[in-house]
Amino acid sequence: MNANLLNVVFGLALLGPTGRVSAQHEHHQGHTQPARQEQKQKTTADTVRPVDHSMHQGMDHSTMNHGAMGDQQHSMSMSHLYSRNLPMNRNASGTAWMPDQTPMYMNMRHSNKGWMYMLHYSVFIRHTNQNFNNPGKRGRATQFDAPNWFMGMAQRNVGQRGLFSVKLMMSLDPLTVSPDGYPLVFQSGETYQGRRLVDRQHQHDLFSEVSIGYSHAFSPNTDAFIYVGFPGEPALGPPAFMHRISSFNNPDSPLGHHWQDATHITYGVATAGFRYKIAKVEVSSFTGREPNEQRLGFDRPRFDSYSYRLSVNPSPTLALQFSQGFIKSPEPLEPDENVTRTTASLLHSKSLGGANRYVTSALVWGMNASHDHSDNSYLAETSLQLDRVALYGRFENITKSPQELSLVEDQVGGQHHLTINNLTLGMNYRLVQYANTDLVLGAQLTGSMPEKALEPLYGKTPLSGQIYLRITPSAMPMLSGGRRMSSPRSM
């Protein structure tokens, strides 16, 4: 193992509550740099971005972490993982973009070797009760479990224009969630013991992303990058639901997950992208087959599928994308069936002043088309964070075939398409904030409005609820006035 890789592993291992560094702290480091370094940044011909003193304005000083300032005098500000000229707030799953005003729940550490590390995680300890008003009907189930994920990231500048990054994402679902996943009425996708999973959300793999990336800045407005993952996420769909801040408070996967962002764990991905100003275009080659039920290992890479994505961030509060993937044999039960997946999304995030006051929303459309049918899914979700209290909701409209729900058409009156509407409303409250970690108590209620043909099987208006404790890092301080959290620049 070479020295650089050792630095990455050691830095990620050390990340913890004491490693958190606020963005405001980074701002103050600009004043402590020797004058000759600042002058060099202004005059060097190869500098991609000069020091931006305008970033000193509009800062929320009430949330500063002054205690961490003393031993971080020489650290660098953190940029986006795949661009030295974009803010780190735009980071999402894979190479997708979030709005620049997206809050970030993470710990951060800077090393004196030039590496910068971030750690994100989310653990829900919860009890879920599905279709509780229809005893004896399909989807009726209860379970105590703990869906979770952990992501470590590291990056360092390479020369005057390069940026190298590493990501490792893991989930302990194989240990904390049932082998066939957790109960979720009307959910479908993937298999267990040779049978289609229905009314359950599958586990996520122990290794959900192991990736590296390199980007090169040609100018402040122009970047090119490459990204390779095993597993990883191709350029297809919006940011995966667990990484969207609008979905941050909801423990459940969307019912449209396999129509919108199911390729977030793909065993074999290679992506190339190019950014010009507010727009980015990407192309990917990846493995089309969904991960198998052996969640602790690695699947065989195939690189038999392709996708492209166009992303545009027209303002600090918005992120839009359109993408299309040509997926070969995604489901093992239909090995001869290929799927064309088309998605579009609009993400919105706006600070209301302070790290814990914001509103964030998402509109997502996804369509799966095969040789004999196509099904659409629509999602709208929003979350309002007001200091310790969060109010959130999610509405979905999705069309599924009888086969997708392990039914035959005779069971549903000969219908070829079944429409399901789902509305979730929830609320949570931060009980404790200690050592840059939040403990949050929450509850939510979901009402399902299925096609009438499904009522004899599921009952009328299935209701599902859950209570949970959520553990995450605390939110990093944000800048007021709609400014970026960090001021990335070339070194």
C-alpha cells in the first residue's frame, strides 16, 4: 500500500466528532495565511481561482466553532469532489449535483499532508407498522430494525489544476435489517431466495460505493473529470434518496426507487464528465444487473449498460437534471428483458438563516420502458427545518404492472397497469446535540390510495406508521445571504 493510500485510510479512520471543522473556521484561515502566499495566489499564471474576499461578507458568526480554530491554521478550504471551482455543498451521491445552498450533516478533518476528509452517516433505530388498519391483508407487517449508511470521502489537490478524490460508502443493513429487507407496503424491486421482493424494501450492500475520481480545471468555468466505482453510481437519475436532503428525515425508500435512482449501487461503473459554467454533461458505462442477495460480497462487473445525464444549476437554490439509461437485464427473474430508464428532477434548497433553518424540496419523475410496456413514477417531497423541529412530507404516484407486485391479471380484473398514490407526513425533534452528533426523535404516518382493483387484496386506504430515533452528524454552519459554505480555490 503506497503512502498516499495510507494517508486516505488513516484519515478516514480518524474522522470523528473531534474532527469536525466549520466552514466559518475555514473562512478565518484566509486571514492567517502569510501575505506572500496570498500574493502568490493572485499573481501565479496557473491559478484557477484567486482568493475571493467577497466571501467574508454575510457570514453567520453565531454558529462559529471557535474552539477548533487554533490548530487548523494551515488547512485548505474544501471544494466539490469533482471540481476545484465548485462548493462542497453541491456534492451528492455518485457524481450528481445538489443545490449550492444544501445543508451538510458531516464531520470534517484536514491533514497537514494536503488531504481533506469528510464523514457522513445516518442511522435510524425504528419500529415500523405497515397496513395496520387491514389485519390479514397483503402488506400487513411489523418490524424493529435499523436502516443505516456511512460514507467517508477524501480529496487532495494535484498540482495547480488537478483534484483527486476517494469515496467509501458502507451499510450495516445486512446486520440490522431482515435478510428480505424491511416491510414497506407496495414496494417492489430485486429478489430474495429466487422470489420477487414485494411489500418489502431490500437491504443495501455492505459495500455500497468504493470509487475514485480525478478532475482537471481548464479555467474557473471549465472542468473535466473521470470517475470509476466498484461499486459506484452511474450518471443516471437524481441523487439517491438517502443523500437527498429533502428525504433526509424519512427512513423509508420511495416506492419509485427502482424507477428513479436504483442504480446507486452498481458493481462496475466508469463515468466521464465535462462542466461549462452552470451545466454539466456526463456519460457512463456500467453493469445493468441489480446487486444480488449476497450483500456482503462483490458482484461480477459486466459494463453492458450505458447512460447519459445533463445537469444544470441555474442558481444557488436549484439543481436540475435529465438522464437516460439503457440497462441490460436488470432483474434476474427476467434475464432477457432490458429496460430504458428516463428520469428528470428538480431539487430546491434554501437557507432560512443558520445551519438548522432551511427548506428543501424535490420533484422527481422516472419511467421504465421495456419491450411490451412502460410505467411512470412521480415523487414530490419537502422538508422544513426550524432549529430543533422538522416537518416533512412525501407524495408519490406510481404505476406498476401486476407482475411487479407478484400478481396475475385475473386477480386485478384483467388490468395491465395499477396506479398507487402514497402520502407520508412526519415530524421530528432533536433531543440531544453532543460532540457534533444529533439524536432526533420522530414519527410519521403514511396513507396509501391504491387502484380499486387492489383493495380486495390490500384493504381500503392502507395506513402505515413508525417511530424512530435518528443519529447523524450535526449540520455544518452555513453562510447567510445565499452564499456558498466554502470558498474553494486553487492552491
